Amino acid sequence: MNRDAQKVLSHRNTQCLIKDSFMLSGRPPAGEVGIEIEVEFSNTLPIPDLPFYWRREFDGSLRGSAAEYILKRPIKRGTVLKALNHLEEGLPPFLIRESNRTSVHVHINMTRATVLQVFNTISLYGIFENVLVKWCGRDRVGNHFCLRMTDAGGLTRVLEDAAYQGSLVHAAREDVRYAALNIAALQRFGSLEFRALRGTTSPDVIHTWVKALLAIKDYVKDTKTPMDLFLEYSTLGATRMTEAVFGLDFAKTLLAPPNALQEIQDGMWEAQAIAGAYEAGQNAYEEFKFKGVYESSIPNSDVETPTSMGETSSSGEFRGFNTRTTSMDTMSALLDIRTVERNDDYDEDEE
């Protein structure tokens, strides 16, 4: 093992909380879900402003009369449907114009999760990413603003490097923020951002999506390593694993397309590379300690940043957990397109 590898592994601490790993300041938000919804309107009437749950911001990436509605702060999962109903009441469907430029971004708060739990969440999500993104909308598959792991080989390599190191600090960079799973949000907000959902204000659709993402987070809470998920997958098979994670009703929907099982299998192979890198890093770390060459404190600045995956662009960043940058010249290397063959606390409502 060379000296650079030793320096990387000496910092491996997968039981560290995300808030401590990224040195996030302030008290972690009690709320678990953040949502931002892009909307284009069908007329030029004054754009509605909605009090209490939502704040309105104007979005230069949209056309005509348009706005983005963002939760003012992360909310608890039990409040999500109430907040979405409040939004729909203020934005009647006849005001909304269907547009492939709009989307819904959901943030799942991971500040109190360990680094291991985040890797487990990423790995399980990766298994189902293809069928989940397809459910999110036809124009979301292969969309340059929410690329899947099977679309963006650069993203998978960054995640493999991070998994081997047992740390996401150097992987959570701006040039990965426009993947369907944006890990760069960990650096700013301590959240994983899921960008795949099509533009909609339907409470039922958005709430279903939020519940699916929370189901993934909940399922891996006590999983010991990412590789355990793939051992479970090999035992249960794709159908039963889907049912175990999402429940029978949503699993039936995900499995309905004729090629769903193959897409899950493709996702499994993609995500298994991340789990394998995590396992290899852990084994090397244990060997490192056993040989007595472990150094208890080495400056972080000596740790090499993983090879850049390149750049992408999109229209949004969650500000409820705060600023948007749109940079069209950051698209190229994240694409690395492959041929795919296979807070504040919300302890109670404040109305």
C-alpha cells in the first residue's frame, strides 16, 4: 500500500455523522424533507405568493411567467402532504402550463445520518434508480439535468472513489450537482437532493415520490455495509426486493413496464461497483490498522481529491435547508454518456 493510500485510509470514519463530517454549522434541522417546485404559468396574471410553508423565487431558467416555490425550511415527513395541499390551493391547476423545463427537487435531510448510512442510501437508490426515474416522467430519462448513474460514468467513478475512502467530503462537489442524485447538497445543506421528478404541483404525485425516497432511507438505517444490500438482493431477487423496500402497491407500479426487471438489474450492477469499492476500502483500512501503520491524525489537505468527473448544469438548487447558479458550460464531462444496454425546527405547525 503506497503512502497516498495510507493517508486516505487513515481518515476513514464511516460512523461519523454527516453534520460533523462536513463541519456544518448550527443546529441540524428537525425537519426531514425539503422541496422546491418549478412552475410556468399559462397566462401573465400576477404570480401568486404563498405564505407560511412556501416562499416564491424567480427562476431565469424558465420561460414566460414563471416562479419557483421552495419550502421555507425542512419539514417533518408527516407535514409534507399538508404543505403540498396548501400549495395546490394557492396554485389552481388551470394556472399551470405543462413544460419539460420544470421539475421538482426533493431534499432528504441526512445531517444526523452516519457516513455509512449515506453510502447505504446511495447504494440502494442506485439499484432502483432506472425504474424510479422512468416513473418520474418520460422526459426525465437521459435528461441532462438529472442524469442517472447509467448515463453518467463520471458520477459512478466519483462515488466509487468516495466509497473506497469511506468519505464523501471530496466527492460532494459542484460538478456533480446536476445528477439525478445530487451528493453536492451534502456539502451545503447536509442533504441528498433527488432531482428526477417531472414538473408538477400534484400533491399525490409529489407525496408518493417523497415517500419512496424516505422508504429507501428507512430501509438501510440498520444495514451494516452496502454490500449487505446486494447479498439481500441476490437472496430475494428483484421483485421481492422492490416489494420489501417500497411496499406492494408502489412496487407493482415500478415493476409494470415490460423491461423493469432488466433496468433494476442494470442499476444493481452499477451500484454494486460502489458497494464493492466501499468493501475494498474497509478491508484495506483493517489491514492498514493491523499492520500497525495507522496514523491517528494526518492533515486533510494531504488527501488527494478524486479525479474530476467534469461538469454539468441545471436549473435549481434547494435553498430551504440557498442560492442558485446556472452554468451551461459545466455540462460536458458528467455526461460521459454510456451506451445503456442492460433550520430551523418545525416542531409544530405555526398557523
